[in-house]
Amino acid sequence: MNLFPAFFQMDGAHVVVFGDGVNAERKVRLVAKTPARISLVCDKRPDWAGAFDSQLHIIAASEAEDALASARFTIIAYEDEAQARWAYDLARAQGVPINAVDRKELCDFTVPSMLDRGAIIAAVATGGAAPVLAKDIRAKLETLMPARIGDLAAMAERWRPTVKTALSDETSRRHFWEKALRGPVAEAMYAGDDARAEALMSDTLARFADGLDKDEFGPVHIVGAGPGDPELLTLKAFRLIQQADIVFHDKLVSPEILDMVRRDADRVPVGKSKGEHLVPQDGIHELMIAASREGKRVVRLKGGDPFIFGRGGEEVEALRSEGIEATVVPGVSSALGCAASANVPLTHRDHAQTLTFVTGHAQKGGVPDLDWEGLAKPHQTVVVFMGVGTSSIISQKLREAGLAGETPVAVIENGTRANETRGFGTLEALPKIIETHGIRGPALLIIGAVAGLPAEARDTFIAEALA
Ligand SMILES: C[S@@+](CC[C@H](N)C(=O)[O-])C[C@H]1O[C@@H](n2cnc3c(N)ncnc32)[C@H](O)[C@@H]1O
């Protein structure tokens, strides 16, 4: 390791920056995030200096030596080599740590790529070897560090003395912090509810102080995994999946997403496909409740969005009836994922001002009792979930209710996944489209003028017209 990471304490610090160009501006902008006083050595006040008035003052080159005497560090941002050398000699003579922009040979320290979350700062350096890689790593850290993690750290700092007084034993303090900073307190803070985070912190501490922490429920999160493409997972879903001790997942959750579960966590498939339940819904509730009672961090991972034909509502109710407050993390519904992937705009000012999601599968099998007249009204898009098996009846019912047989239809199977299949055609030909493309599901039917808009759809209509 030929770089040693360290952080400067900036309360009451003074920093000298040399230069007035764009590099000087960038460095001043960075230093001005700290409470430091900044002396900028330049001939005339640059236009951008006004933005930093409260911290910045301009000094002449003749004053630089005196300013350096009290500097915590200096940044040389001159373009000109001779000027940079002059500033370097001046700072070196005073033993002030030096960073010289784009002049590695003059640097005592480099400025890393950093992620600023208030009380928490992550810094990544490659010693100038590959700054792009440092930026990439920083971007990855960004996905792992919730935006409000700094506020959580600041809250922990405020509570530290109280916790120390309440819990004399170091092990129970460690367990308390693990619980507080990884559980509901943290979630409330990340969700922007500071008051609730404070209240939960107080409750958690009281329980630990009374030795009741052992009977606590583990947190349960009902998480939408999106339609399949792992990049469509939300940052929150990603974080919770990685924290979970046990994950109960549906069949629709893609293997790439399941790979994100921690290796030492349990993965339990409970999903169903085409009405075949691996574990009945009540059984899923019982499993989640039992895992939470064991104090485990539970994630219930569901395809798409948990509240769109996902029975997420029933799961929330079942947990609540046992005194367990579950949080729900939305996911990209397959309706949105498939539409984007197939280039079908679900609404369009000229074609569809209403968007309706329906299920094509009744609870007891067959087609549900839908408002076919309502669905056949013009200027709308109808998205049918679980409608492959009942597509002939859906096509027939909609036509009987008055929707034209030539209405465009798109059928998207395994949308957003590597094996996505798309079929376009007309409402009349819906069963044929499914048959021709060998579609078995999971698939969505998109019915309405918008399904005829993608170039791929138009090509199909032209080919059919010529046939
Ligand atoms: C029980 S529903 C769950 C819907 C899910 N909650 C959502 O928001 O997408 C299952 C149905 O969603 C649709 N579906 C889910 N993932 C899909 C995908 N990747 N491609 C196409 N359809 C999908 C299919 O219609 C499937 O039969």
C-alpha cells in the first residue's frame, strides 16, 4: 500500500488555493463544502468567486507566504508550469502538504473520488493510476449508501451518550447499535420520517435496557423485484435483499436477482406458476411470521410490484394481525417493463387517455367476470395480466362488447429478460399470435391502438396485409 488514506479535520482550518481557472474553481467548490476558510492566490477576483463569499478571500501573490504559514494544506491549480513550481517551492519551504492539480510529481497527497453523505464520507483513490475506475467504484458505492445514511450517522452520534448510560455492557451496546442501524430505525430515517426514527430509537433502547430485545420480531419487507432485468431493481430493494437473513421468493423472480441474496442467507421458493401454488398463501404467511418471530430479517421477494396482482395486500394484513409491521417496497411492474421493452407507450395523447390493468385469470379458474363494455371503450389501453390461457375468450368477449377485431394487440412474454418474446397483431388474431410465437407465459397482453405504434408492429401488419 503506497497510499495512506487519512481525513483532514476541517473545523477552524485554513486552506490556500493557487489559481483562478476552472481547476481552481472546482477545488474551491470542494473545499467550500467544509467549514474551512479559503485564501485564493490570484491577480484578479474571478467571476465565480461570488458563490463562495462567506468563506473565500482573495490574496495577492506577495501575501501567499504569510497565508501558507497557517494553512492545513494547499492546492496548486495553476495551468502554467513556472507558476506551479513557484507555488510549490513556497509551500514546500513551509512544510505545508501539497496537492497540485494534474501534476502528480508535485503532490504530497491526492484528492480521491468521494461520496459525501454528511457525517459519512467514502473516498476511493487509485493514486492517479486509473481515476475512471475510482469513479466507477464510487458510483457503485452510491447504490449501496442510502441518501440519508449521513443523517442516520448524525442521529447515532446524538444518541451515543444516552445509550452508553443506559447499557453498561459493551456487548449489549454493540447488539443495540446493530439492531438500531440496520432495522426499523434506519428504515424510518431513510424514508425521511425523522420523528418516527427518534421514537423507534427510544423504544428499541428501552427494550434493550429491560432485556426484552430477545423477544423482538425481525423486520419484514415485502419487496418488488421488477419484471426480471436485474438493472430494473430499485436501490432500496437491492439494499434490503443484501441485508436479509431469509428471502421467500416467487417463481417470477429472475435467477440474476436471486444471485444478489447474501450467500449465507436462506432462499425459500414459495412461488406459484400458472395457478400452481408451491406453498399455499396461508402457508407463506405462516413462514414469514415464524421467521420474523425468530428475529430474522425477512424479505418477501415478488415479481413486478407487490401491490399489482401480487397479493401483497393480503400479506401485509396477515403480518399486521400478528403485530408485525411490514414495509412495502414498490417494484417496476411487468406492465411497465414490458411496455418499455416493446416500445409500446401505454398512454398517448392521440390514442389512449385511459390505462386499465386487468387479470385474465379468475380465482376459480377461467376468465374473470370483467366489465367487457367498459374495456371495449375507445381511446384506452387494456393490459391483461395472466391472460395467455384465456386469450381466445378475452378476444371474443371484447369483440362482442364492440371493440374492433382490427384493434392492435401486443403479447410480450418474459419481458425485459434475455429470452423475451414479442408478438404483434390484431385482437381477432390474438390466439394465433400466441400460438405462432409459442408463447406460454409469463406474458402480458397489451390491447389498444398504442400496441400498433412500434415499428415492429407496423412491419407485422404490412407482412399480414401482403400475405
Ligand atoms: C401474479 S401476476 C404478478 C404481477 C406482478 N406483481 C407485476 O407487477 O408485474 C403474474 C403475471 O404478471 C405478468 N408478468 C410478470 N412478469 C412478467 C414478465 N417478465 N413478462 C411478461 N409478463 C410478466 C404475467 O402476466 C404473469 O402471469
